[in-house]
Amino acid sequence: MPTSAIRLVRFTGRLLLALAAVAMLVVVLLALISLTDGAGSGLAAWLPTLAVGAVLAMWRGRRRTWPARLVPFLPVAVAAALTASVCIPTVPTARQYPPALPFVTTQHWSLTTGSRVAVYHYPPAHPGPRHPIPLVYLNGGPVRGISVLDHRFLQLLARQGYDVYAYEQAGGGRSDLLPMGQYTISRSVSDLAAFIDRLNKGKVDVLGFSSGGVVLTRALADPSVAARLHRAIIAEPGPMDGPTAHITGHKGRKSARGLAPAPTGPRSTYVPRYAVAFGLMRLGLLSPDTGLIGQAEGDNAFTAADLGSDTASAYCARDAHRIPAEDTAQNFSFSPAASLRIQQTVKDSPSIASQLRHSRTPTMLMIAECSSQIRQWETAVLAHDPAIQRTQYMPGVGHHMWNGLDDNNDRAAAVITAFLQDEPAPLPNHPTRDEIPTFLRDHE
């Protein structure tokens, strides 16, 4: 074999060994971050990783002459440079709240639970009759700011004579953060009760969407909270309790997930620190209260583009190439750690079915045709809440039913207002409790 070929083989072999050494150190770092729960912003994992690399480099170079002994340290230096970025924040570590919205005043209410929440009020703007019962909106997330798209829908309801209130749940949007251990589904329900008391206008109607629908469902199962409710609308709910959360089943008609163009804009997951933190949290290898990144830093870093295909899953396949901008970059706010924490408390909670069977609050369930929710999450509420008076299956829309496309906002508003005014439903009452088995079979 020619000398040049031998040198090339040796160089290639050394390069592969160096790359393998770098990869090994990265794996060691990730393992130690998981074991230490990211303590010390990752330094508790980074320093031992470098120590391991240095020891191995010394061992590999023990029989070499002095200049050659430095060669095994090159992969360690490269790995140190690459992995150091996991320990260095690139966004402020103190919470940076979204700026004020130009079209509505942001109030801040301190609740008796200890939460301080951002509140938005849309008074009746219709010259005709005004509805005496306030309407409170619980947005989805959990722990996500109210999107501009949702604000527009609330304005539509106000133009139809409703006195609309909305608040961003603790940790979301412009609301103050909580200690991570206080983010629980029970706290969310208690905050709803405290908000209604702070409103001090008697019983209220409540519209709960997605995870907000979970909060509302659990409120209906708690007699002390349900006593504050006049009527309830549960729209596209997530799982109401642990047993429901562990159900695997079918979703609605095909959504735009996998069909829509990838979201544009900056992503925190392109930064090693946040890719590691959010990725390991999602896998359950880091706790929501991890020492790798603080809650405030994680909130500041997370962007709308980080939601990826989750946004597309809220729209029908036919809308894949015209998905509206749900929010502005300035208004978008989502707390991934707090969200995971609340979802885990739902998964860990016992069944509320027996309590829900005692509900007496008139309730309506809204289900989207292209729902990204497990159908049994929705039908479980219908099966166990005897006070559900009607179900409205919304054709042609996905999980985010009021989305500004075509006449979707008007159709959703018509369904909601008809129920609140106890008028005939615009759509058939479907599915009924007796139709649940057939409804689920139709989605197999």
C-alpha cells in the first residue's frame, strides 16, 4: 500500500476516534445532567464530564512523548467548547413579561389563593340587549398566554352583548409566576373560584377551552366551586383525571399535522442549552423544577416556532396551507416546565367520575371534527356529567375552533350564545350519551 494511503487510513482512524471521544463525552454530559437534575445550571454535570475526559486523555497519552501527549486532549477541548453552551444562558434569567396589548387594558388581580393574574375585560359593545351574567374565558395551554386570535373571538362575543372577562392563569402571559411546586390542576381550579369571588358579580358563565376545559370540568366536580357557576361550556377538553389521561384511542378527522409548512421564526430548540433542557424535560429525564434552567429563563426562551407541528394539529388537513398566525411574537407566552407540571398532576390524580355525576350546572360540550384530542377524553365528560344538556359537533374545524378562517368564529359564537341564552341549538345534539359507542366506532 502506498505511504500516502497508509497515512490517510491512519488519519481517518484517528479522526474517527476523536469524534467518538467527543460523542462519548456528550453522552456522559447528558447522563450526568439527568442524574443531577441539571444542578448548578449544568455545571454539576459539565465539570465531572471534563474530568472524565481529562483522565481518559492522560491515560491515552501516557506512553507518548511530551508533545504527542497533548493530542488526546484535543477531543476533550472540542467537547468542552461544545458542551459549555449548555451551561450558559442566552436569554434573560429574570422573567420578561409581554408588553401591554394595544386594544385592551391589562389589569392585575391578586387572588386569595396567592396567585396574581393578568385580567382582560371586554364590556358589552352591542347597542341591543346586554346579558346580565358575566362570561369568563379559560384559555388552553396549560400556562399559555391568551393569543391574539382568542382575544379577537372574545371581542366578537362582547359585540353580541356579553360582559366578557378573561385571565391568564398563573405563570402564563402577563400573570406572575408561581413556585414550580404550586403548579397543580387543583390550584388552577382554586384560582377559578377565587377569580369569580374577586369579580364579585354573583354566578358566572364559564367557557373553558382545551386545558381550560379540564379546569372547568374539575370545577363542576367540586360542589363548592360549581356553586359559583351559572352555565358551563367545555370546548375540546383534555383528559379530566388520571384514568382518562391514560386512555389511548382515536382522534378526529385528519388534522394538518405533517401537511402544513414548518413554522417560521426563531426557535429556542436550536440553542443547545434549551434543546437539552426542553428535550430532557419532555422525556421525563429532567424535572420541571430542574436546576439546568429556571422557570423564568425557560419562559423567556420558548417561542411559537418551538410548538412545531402542535399548532398545525389544531387545524383540519384542508387548512394546512392557510393556517392563520395565532399570535404575535411580542404577545406569545408559554411556560413549558409549568405546563408539564400541571399535566403531570392531572395524570397522577384519581378519578373524578363519581364526583362529576353529582354535577347540576347546565353544561354544553363542544367537539371539533378534526380534533387533535383523544375522543375518549371528550366522551368521558359526556358519559359522567348528567348536567350536559347538549353536545355540539363542529364540522369543518380543528381543535382551535374559533380560528378566524371563513365563518368559523361566527359559527362557534352562534353555538355558544344559543346555549347561554337557552335557545335552540344551531346544530344537532350529537353525540348524545347513547350515541357514544357509535361515535367512537365512527372514528376508528
